[in-house]
Amino acid sequence: MNQDSQRLRAIRARGPVGVSATDRLPPPASPTGGRVSNLSVSCGYEQQRDLPTLIVDPDRQAATQLAAQLNHAGFHSYVACEGTAARMALQSTYFRSLIVIGSLDDLSFIGNLRNLRALAPHSWLIVISLLSDHATVELVHRCGADTLITVPFTVSSLACKLVEFSKRPRLEL
């Protein structure tokens, strides 16, 4: 196990990723009777996001927890714990966004990013990792990712990024 993977596991072990007291509250009712998440209100977008999000993370427990938090925020989130499962999901379902969590110094992770981009050219690809230096950002973009979020992060910031991406289509480059 490399050093970044160990640091990522240590950060995950500290507890829920980005859970604050306001994230745990039930979402407020909208004037139309539907449910609107606190996160969507804070991002300035009050409609439910109907298009699904796929979370790819080798740590099943952390991925499931993140999916539950995003589902609470109004997203339809699904989990794949390995590249094979993610590829199978992408062949049967259109995902508006892919959230891929891993270590950018792992060559298999880089290869997986490229494969996911090739399978989902119209999906937004968000990478979550520890590294955020200039060379890492360039590497992430060369692999086809649209943005890099570093850990630790909050569910609110991730939800706002998903809302931002949900407002427009991703065009192939």
C-alpha cells in the first residue's frame, strides 16, 4: 500500500466525510410540496437532480456512506467498488456524473480513469484524491477528468459541484 493510500484510509477512518449538523436534518418542504435538500438550497438550485451519479471507490464502506449522503441531498447515487463493476454499470445506465476516488500515484487508477472516460464521454468525471499540485491537476485533465477535489472535502462542496455540472451538458473534446 502506498503512502497516499494510507493517508486516504486514515482520513476516511476519522468518520463521515463532510457530515455537518445541517446535512443530517431532513430536507425542507418546497412550496410545490416536493422535498428540497438543504444542500441544493445552499447551492442556489432548488430542483431534484434526476440523473444518476456513479461513485467508484475501492472502499465499499466509504463509497456507501458518500452515496447515502448524496442521496439525502437529492441525488440518485450508485456505488461501484472496482473498475469492472463501474464499466458494467456504464454499459447499462447513463450516469450524468462519475465520482472516482483513489490515489493518483497508482498506475491502475490512472488507467481506470482513462477507461471510464472512454466509456462515458458525455458524463462529468470528478476525481477525489489527496494530491492537488499543478502536475497532478494536469494529469487528471489528461486522463479526461473534468475536475479534481482534494480530501478532506465536504459533501456540500461536492453537491454544489454536481449541481453546477447538472445545469449543462458535457461536450466531448
